Amino acid sequence: MPEPKPLFNQVKIKVKAASICSSDMSYWLSESVSYRLNPPVILGHEGSGVVVEVGEGVHHVKPGDRVIAETTIETCLECDACMNGQFNNCTRRKGLGSSANGFFAEYVVALDRSVHKIPDHLSFEAAALLEPMTCAIHGVMEKADVRPYHTVLVSGPGPIGLFAAQAAKICGATVILSGTTRGLPRLKLAESFGIDHTINSNTEDVTEVVNQITKGRGVDVAFECSGAQSAIYACMESLKFGGTYVWLGGMSSNNGELCIEYNKLFGGKELKLIGARSTTPAAWNMALRLVEQKKMHVQELVTHTLPLEEWEKGFGMVMNREAIKVILNPELTIGEKGVQK
């Protein structure tokens, strides 16, 4: 690939860290091209680096600045979503790593308004995780409006689930995080972050434990972050009457059809269903303020760092749940020992 050149209102970034997301693997493994993917394209939408060049019209960052970039590189600026600042819902949106070249390379070009400076104390590896953090913040703080008197259930201790649990805790809620036996180390990590309760769904009945904790009331909000059918059902069954179900995790491709008792759950319990798609500029601003105030645990989710050439190894580690977050570093070479925790 030719080295990119920044155009008007664009910023060229030398990549220091790029995080592997499950959607990257779905693009790689899928037999059919996703509607979001526009190949040929370089993957990678979670990353950080150093500004090396700016195009005309760029004034808020300069070469040498440590930065991260939102994934949006182009929107129509005319539709109802854009007019309300919801660029994530623009039907003509182009994003890094799907319809525009992303972070799995030595350099990436991002849109001026999407580039943010990162605090000095934040490592490039941790900064690369701000994109999934903003997705969780969008669901928890913008869509669900979690309150201090709420009890919430977060299903799935993956990166989104761990960030969602922390965001709900920051809002003052009592937080319950559920996961399987394979996720026990992640549940323990969540406990070290101050999450109130954890549930092993392989050995405990999630709904029963939730009822014990809430004295039969049920949770106010449930965030589903795993995509597993059993977790989806457990979240809906665990909600109180009038509770809110937030879809933060995608449906697993091998799950087949999802059968929901609409009359019982949505008619009988008057549940509210909310979708949370990607992220917004406002969520990015909140995420940056939270990391500046050191209120969100980020670095602990980085478990492995590998050279970019070992991307396939990294994909396998994420797919087999051998890691929480794998960072690809273009400046490392094969043979150089990566960081492993």
C-alpha cells in the first residue's frame, strides 16, 4: 500500500498501538462481506499514535502530538442524524477500518475533528482502548441514563462489558456482572475495579442471584454485551417491571434465530428495548475526561502486545479468549518479545 497523504482537514498519524476488536475478526472470517465493509481496505478501528503531518485547515493538533482518533472519517452532514450530532447513525458514514483504511498499518489518516490529544499519563496501548470505552459510555450514560439509585446487570465480561460495568459504577449504580467459567479471571478483575457482584452463569442461575440481590425486585437496567442467547434471555428475565434492556453486544453468528416471548416480556413486563450503536462525539469527550481524572481502569485490559506481522496470532488469541485485549505495534519486529500479562 502507498504511504497515505493527508488532504484538507485531515491528520496523518504514525501508529503506535492498534487494538484488535471482535468485529475485525468477523470481517476476516465472514464468508459474505458485511454492509459496513468496503474492501479492499485496511482493518483496525481502535488505535493511537503520533501526528506526523497535517493537511490544510488543521490547527488544533501538530506534528509530535500524542493522539487518538474517532472512527468517523466522513459523513453527509445533511441528514437528521448528522444535524443532531449522531454521526454514528449517518447512512452515508465512512469509518476507519471498514470503509476507509484503518490502524493495522504504519500510518493512518483521520478526520481533523475526530482527532483528540491524549493525556501524558496514558500509554499508547491504553489509549487504543478508548474506542470500545466510548461505545460502552454511549450505551450506559447516553442511551440508558443510569442513575445512582439503579441496580444494573451487565452480561459478558469482555472489553465492552468491563467498560460498561465501570461506567455504570461511575454513575453510582449497584453493578452486577455475569460471565461464564471461562471468564472467571475477568470477573475477578472486575471485582478489583470495585464492581459490586459477579455471577458465574455456568454454576449459578443469573435470574435467581439477581432476585436475591434485589430482594425480588429485579434490575433497573440490563446491558447485554456477550451476544449469547442464554445471556440475552437471562438479562430480560432479570429486569424489573418497566426495566430497560440495552443491546450493547452483537448477536453471535452461530446462534441462529432468537425466540423472545414478546407478550410475556414486553407486554406483560412493559420492558423497554434500547439499541446502542457505535459511539458519538459526546461519548468521546466523556471518555477523555474520565481517563484524565483517572476514574476508569484501562491499562489493565491490555494483556498482550505483538508485532503487526503477528496479527493472525493475535486474532487467534482474542477468538480463543486467551486475551482480553491484544495490541498490535507496527514498530515491533518478529523476534522481539511482546508484553504479556
